[in-house]
Amino acid sequence: MDDDDTAVLRARDFWGALVLIGVSVFFLWRTLDIPLWGGNRAGVSAASWYNSAAIVPLGIFSAMLVLSIILLIIAIRAGGAQRALTAVGIGWNRAEAIRFTTIGIILFFYIAGLVPRVDFVICSGLLITALTFGFHQGQVKRMILSASVVAMCGAYTLVQHLPQSEWGAHDDDVVTLIAWAGLTLIVLASARGDRVLKACPVIAVTAPVLLVCAMAFGFRQNVPNRGGLIFKQIEYHYYVTLRPIWRS
């Protein structure tokens, strides 16, 4: 990649960072509707800060905001701001347009469709798998496939369980789990000689399981969809099997 291509890339990083900062600030603002220091707001109550449902989204979008600011600083220092503001780096690039569009589709259906309705372990495992497989090597076909799988699952949950999520219904859990398993098989079939793709299935399982256990049993958080297909079993065995052993 020559210097001109690098400058154009930094210009696009500049615009991308601004968009991500805007998205982060918006969701942080909306998260403030959830009480953090106690009280009741919009029908949601919190006795203490550590069991507030606001902790997780605040952490996620605060980290996203910090990373976006870091990306913006790097882009500015590399001359991306100057290049962007002179409109040199705004030219149409099909691969870049597809990358931003597919990332937006994945995040939209994950946040709006899957998290409120599907088991947290399943939908987060699908998210990790889709992002890793789709964007690890920058291949357009993989981006489109990953976004299509997440969009299909998210659209199913929105169509079947609007306007109120139904935690007792597990059809959306099953559909998302099957889609995750299918995408994982594709990842493994494409993982020859690629350590990142080989590690992807392990990370996609362990990361959400550890996170949801820390949220539910460590910080006493309000876990999304406590009646989900997998978390329901985790919670049952924690209280019925493991906790009595520790107490005894």
C-alpha cells in the first residue's frame, strides 16, 4: 500500500470515527433512562449501582466511545482530517461501503432484535462469530454472508415477537442457535492455516458464557432474557447444583 492509499484510508477512518462517536453518544444518552444509583425510571428500578441494568450498556458504549476517540486521534495525526476535509478521501470505494454497511446491519439486528429476545449466550456467540469471520481478512463475500445470517435471525425475532419480547418462547433461540452452528461450520471449513478462525468457535462460546456468569452471579446484574435456552440451564445448575456444594 503506497502513501496515497494510506492517506485515503486514514481519511475514511476519520469519517468512520465520527460516525462511531455519534452512535456511542446516542446510546449512552438512551442508557441514562435506566436508573444507575437507585430509584425508578421508565418502570425500571435499581436498588444499588452494581445490580443496575445500566452497567453493561454503559460499559460497552463507553468502551466504544473511547476506541472511537482513539481512532479519531490516530486519523488526525496521520493527516486523515486534512485529507477528509478537502474531500480527497471521500471517493466511492465499493469494499469500504460494503464493510460499513454490513457492520451497521450486524449491530442493528444484534442490538434491536437479538439481545432483547434471544438467549444472551447464543446471540453474542453469533455476533462474535459473524464479526470475526466476516471482517478478519476483509473479504467482501464473508462480510455479506455474516451480515445476512445475523439479519435473518434478527428479522425473525422482530417479526415473531413484536412489540414485546417473549422470554418463554424459545423458537427464536433455536433459530439463532442453528444459524450460529451453521456459520461456525463454515468458519471451521475455512480455518485451515488461520489461527484466528480456528480460535473463533472457542472464543465465541467462552466469552459470552464468562460475561453472562459474571453479570448474573458476580455483579448481580439483570441479565437480558433470563429464561433463555442456555442461560436458564446455567442459572438452574448454579443455584441447584453448584451453590449447595460450595455452602456445604
